Amino acid sequence: MTTKKNIPDVLFILGLILLAWLAFSNEEKNKKIEELSLALRASTGINEEIKKKLKELVNANPHIEPDVAAELNDIHDLIDIQQDSKAILAMAKVIENLLKKIYKNDAGFKVKMGKARPTFEHYLNYAHEKKLISREDFHQISLIKIYRNE
């Protein structure tokens, strides 16, 4: 049985436990905030690298069709204003449309598809089979396709 004399001791111990819990909780929060800050800084670096590559692609390849160049510039601008989701969706559209153009008159692709209506996945798989894209690129583009479809 707790006496009135022990109540301050119990309250003091409960207070210490609460302070320890709050301190631990804040430490965890601070750790999470730091992890998120690091991820954001890394993401910004990645975005800068992607923007640089997009500009190089457009500038170093004057034979790129004007509409494709415009879309790549739009993707650059979307990344610049931190619209990463829209940039990914636009990139998926560009890739899909380019694969459609490449295989539009491909007899092997038409035979493989039969009467089925081709999808982005069909074009992507065929491009991988024909070694137009590497295995690594295939997996990365597949992730973009999955993200777009969700």
C-alpha cells in the first residue's frame, strides 16, 4: 500500500520514465528527420544529374524529332519544379511512343502479337528480346511502367 510519503517518489519516478520516453522519442524523431534530409539531398543530386543528362541528350542529338525533344525538355522542366511523379509519367509516355514507332512496321513483332492489341509491356518485352535495350534498362523501364500503371 502506497503512503502519502511515497506518492512524491512514485510521481518522480513516473516523471523520469516519461522524460526518458520523450527523450527517446525525440531522439528517434531527430534520427528520422536526419535520414529524410539525407535522402532529400541525395534525391536533389540525382535530379540534377537526370536534368543534365536530359539536356545532353537533346543537345547532342540534333536528329531527335522536334516533338520528342520538346517532351524531353518538358520532363527536364517538371523535374526542375519538383514534379517528379509527372516527370516519370511523361518519361513512360515518351518511351512507349518511341517503341511504338520503332516496331510499327516490324514484321516479327506483328507475327508475335497476332491479332492482340499491343501494350507497353509487349513493346518493352520485344525490345528486350531484340536486345534493343539491356537487361538493366528493361528492369528500370519496367519500374517506370509499373509506376505509370498504378
